[in-house]
Amino acid sequence: MMILRSSPFSPFVRKVRIAADLLGLADKIDVRPVDLEDAGDSIRKQNPVGKIPALILEDGTAYYDSRVILEYLDYLAGGGRIIPREAPARFEALRLQALCDGILDASLLLVYEGRYRPADKHVASWIDRQSDKVARGLAALEAATPKLDATPNVGQIALACLLGYRDLRFGGTWRKDHPRLLAWHDKFAALVPAFAATKVEPA
């Protein structure tokens, strides 16, 4: 049994859980929580930078980050299932994943700015820079909304998790100005039961 070190609030963990379900591997993974505030949590030994998700194999090998884990799960499932084998589809999927992960990184930095810095220590230029990344990324996705495969690829999974995280931590403010993305989101949710199964409410 593999172990997934996780938090239900992490969009990157959600990517892994959705991918595992799509690939028929969910029953081979034991999802175990991480306390990132606990210096004694074993995540710091499993992943030297102490980040989640980390997938621990039966022999103790740890894979991280989410992109590496998704590639490993695709390999376990025979390959070519959520990461296309051939160009240009392969690089379109990987590029979409990179864009969505980048928007997620900026979103997380905005969350952390509010969570870990007192209000009088917030840096407006830093907040504006991250907010601009999010706005530009969502605008690009709205202008060229990706297709949705019968078995979503890694980029499509990442996009769904991005939109879900913007709902979770930013009140779904993306929805009003991005009707094409909203329609895509709803289509993904109807296609992939694991999307609803991995949804959480704000803590």
C-alpha cells in the first residue's frame, strides 16, 4: 500500500487524489494527514523541503511534487492515460498543467501573506504582483479554454483543482468574469465524481 501525505485543503493533493481515482489506483493509496506546523512530523524526512503531497512507496521511496506523482501514477496505470505519449498533445497537457500550477502558486502566496503576516506588514507591491499573475492566467484560460478529454489529462485535472481552490479560498470570485471557464468547470464536475468527493469547505 502506498501512502499519500496530504491535507484535504491542498489543491496539489487534490490533483493526486483525482488522478488516482481516474486511473483506478485509489484503493492502492492510504491517504494520511500531515501537520506542516509540527517540526516533528515525518514529512520533513520524507520530503526534505517539507511540502505536500508526497507519495511514499512500499519500499520507502518518496516521490514529490504533484507533477512527479501524477507521472508515476500514469506509469503504474500503463502510461498514456493522463499524460499523452505523443506530441503535440503531450506538451499541450504539460503546458496547461504548468500554467495552472503557476496560478495556484500565486494564489497560495496570497493566502500565506494574509495568514502569516500581520495586516500592517503586508507588502502591497507583492500582493499586486501575485494578483496580476492570477488575473493574467485566468484571462488566458478564459480566452482559450481547453478541451476536456473523456479521461482528463494532467493539465485538465490541474485546471479543475485551480478553479476549486479559487472557490475554496477566494470565494469563487473568478466565476463572474469567466463564463467559459465556469461552463468547463461544471462539465468537469459532472464527468469526474472524484472532484466532488475531494471537495472541502473552508476551515
